[in-house]
Amino acid sequence: MHSSSETGSRFLAVLLLVAGCAHRPRLVPAPEAQRLAGDPEAAVASAAGVQVTVRSRAWKGNPPDLESIVTPLHVTVENGSPVAIRIRYRDFTLTGPDGLQSGAIPPLQIQRPGTQAVALVPTFPGDRFLLLRPYGPWYPAYPLWDGPFDWDPVFYEQFYATWQPPLPTPDMLNQALPEGVLQPGGRVSGFLYFHRLRQSEGRVIFAHEVIEAQTRERLATLRIPLMLQ
């Protein structure tokens, strides 16, 4: 006959085993998504000469468990159109299975005058990409865009405030996709960070509003279906 302490210890061991084997949801391209040849984790969408590629499970850096805190997506935008397009966080959204929509979270606190800027060591590849001017102190080697750019201080205050220290880490900043303008024939890649999806499974929609930089005209809405499983 087992004592109550032995029974409790065994029950705790079973709970720990179950917790260790618990299912961790994976964000992957949906079956109907257009796949990128040779990369099963990548899905693409294109319209108006612009193509966006999204890669899930691409994060490598500190913290290693970032996907359990936020939703990092590696995004590549290629501009094959004849006009410049803007790359702006609020133009990228992720809609979860519960219908809640999140814009990309700004990784830098650039909205406050006098904010101390430390030059980053960016890893994002960019060709014919012009940074929004407030990003200049963080990326001193990159050319800047001096044309029009809709700026909403409330958006940055609200979304940046959702970060909890020690996030964002230096790796997250260095690998982030900054805001700016992508010229015709240009290409830029980097990570966008979204709020963690609350549900463990279901359909997720990544969307990119393609906006012409000069006229602010919407050229297309690119949508990529993803799945939490």
C-alpha cells in the first residue's frame, strides 16, 4: 500500500511529464498558401508588382524562446513596381484565430525627442532602401528618405509601451526590419514582431498594405494565410 506522500510525488511527476510534453503551437504556411520553392517554411503573395515573403520559425538569437513571448516573422519585401512604396509598421498586420488584429510592434522608441540612440549592427539586407529620417541615429551608414511619411505618435507610444524588459534585446533590434521607403527594384528583409497569438490552433492571416510613398495611394493588399497547429 502506497503512502499519501508517495502517491503525491508520483502525481507531481506525471504532471511535470505532461507539461514537458505539452503541445507547442507552430505557425506555418496554410495548405492553400503559395509556397516559396525550396523553403517549406516560407509563403509568398504578390500584386501590383510587389512581392512579400513570410518565414515562420526563422528566429535565431537572444532570447532563444522569443516565439513563446511574441510572434516574430521574418519578412522580405521586393518592389518590382515603377513607384516607391513605404515600409511602415502599421501597414503590416497579423489577425489571429480569435479575430484579434495586431500591428507590428515598433522595436525602437524613436518617437521621444532626445532619446539616446546607440548605433546598431543591423543584419537586415537592403537594396534601394531608404530609412525614415528618425532612424538615422541608429543606422548611421544608411541613406535617408526625405519625402512624405505619415507619422502617428499615438501608434508608437501605444505599441512600444507593450514591450516588457528586458525586451527588445540587442539581437531583436539588430535583426528588425526598420521603417522607410523601398524604391523601384529594391528589396529589404528583416523581422517584424507581433503580439503573441492567444489561441493554440487555427487560421492566421498576415497582411501587408502596399502604399505608394509619394501619393499615399493604396496599390494592393497582400494576404498570406498561415496556420497555428
